[in-house]
Amino acid sequence: MAILPQKAPSLKRQNLIQMTMIHAVLIFFSLIFVFPLLWMLITSIKPASEAMKTNFIPTEVRPGNYLEAIWYGSESLGYAPFIQYALNTAVVVTLIVAGTVISNAIVAYSFGRLNWPGRNVAFALTLATMMVPFPVLMVPIFGLFRDLGWVGTFKPLWVPAWFGSAFNIYLLTQFFKSLPFELSEAAKIDGCSEWKIFADIIVPLSKPALAVVGLFSFMGAMNDFLGPLIYLQDQKSYTLSLGLQAFQSQHGGTQWHLLMAASAIVIAPIIILFFFTQRLFIQGIAVTGIKG
């Protein structure tokens, strides 16, 4: 009786080698991308004399740089600017995220779940606004907010978020279309209004997609530099992104170790939020991508 050659172990070994090589390549590139973050964290605990040196490991560790960065400039200004910037950012980001999620969900529900005359034309025009570059609109929008007396306040930063954005509307519209229409029909038979269907059925089923929209808007609001630079005039009203620039130019030079410490504090909420919402975020990306 002939003995057949055993190919299973060799195939298993080939797969193991292939997966090892793939993981090695991924780890290599991940280290390249994470190196600037590591450099920032290491520099944030270095003394001032070593902040711009090439040594990666500091000779002296100074975690007190973080406290110094928070209170940096408070003696001359009479208040803690970094804490003020953080409070301003919290107010603006909260209003932007709330406005983005609520307004885009309502408009997307109309486009994705309701039939009304001119819906497709309005949806096409909404998507067409994505092709208009922001520099074209920057001057007329500034003139509008100036005439309204909003320049120097937070309103130009968060009010536009309550009027929807084309990308988020498109994302949520495609997700709402993927939900079974039988749910809405059954709710209408039970006497539910469109608002009740939206609030009690569609929104709970759309948490992953809404989480994606909320996280994108949160990251955009935290990283926004141009908006605060254009509209905010008083230093007490600065957000963190703009405050870091003022932090960089104080006293005729840059305290790089303190700037890196302040930058680490600024990006910490984004990293923490991503780790806590990672599963929901990835689920939302996968669902909106596949079913859209």
C-alpha cells in the first residue's frame, strides 16, 4: 500500500512563515509612524538643555514639565492660559459634536428614509458642495459673520456645525438606506410619527454610524487651527490648537520641552477616546462601508 506524502505540515509551515513576514513588515512600518509620537513623549520629560539634542534617552527625567506647561505664562497674564484654552476647547468641541451628529442625522433621515419631490436633486446638490474648496468660501463667510457681530466669539466655530455637512450627510444617508424599511412601516401601522420612528428606531440602530460621525467631528474640532485663527481675537478665548501657537512664541523663543508636554496633553483626549470607542468606531466604518 503506497504511502501518500504528508503536505499538511509543509503548508502549515509556509503559512506560518508568510504570516511572520507580514507581521514583521507591519511592525516595522508601525514603528516608523509611531516614532514622532515617541519622540514627542520623550522630549516632554527632558530638561531644557537636552530638548533639541539627538539623544533619545534623556539623562534626567522631568515629569514636572507637564505641570510647568499647564501653568506656563500664568504669572504674567494673571490666569492659567492652558487651563483657559482647555475650557474653551471643551465648550466649542461639545457644541460642534452635538450639532454635527444631530443636524446630519436629521437631514440624512430625510434623504434616506422619506420620499418627497425633488429629493434626489437636493441630495445631488448637497453632494456637489463637497467640490467647492473652503478658500473660495472663506472670505464671504467671514464677511457674513462680521456683519452678524460674531467675530471674536465662539459662534463662527460651532454654529455652522448645526447646519450639516455633505460628507456626513452622505455617510448617514447610505447607512439609513441599509436599515429595513419594514421597521418604519410597522411603526407607522402602530401610529408612530416620523419623529418617533427616527428617535426610537433609527437612532438606536445607527449608533455605530453616529459614533463615526461624532468621532470625526471631535477630531476635526480638536485639530482646527484656521477657524480659531480667523475668528478669535482675545487670547482668553483661544482654543488649544491656537493656544499652542501662542505658547510657542512666548518670551522670544520656544521652550521645546514644555511645548512637547503641552502637545502630549492636547492629543491625550483623542487617543483615550479612540481606545474607548475603538470597537464601535471600527464597527461603524465596516457597516457604513459594506452596506453603503
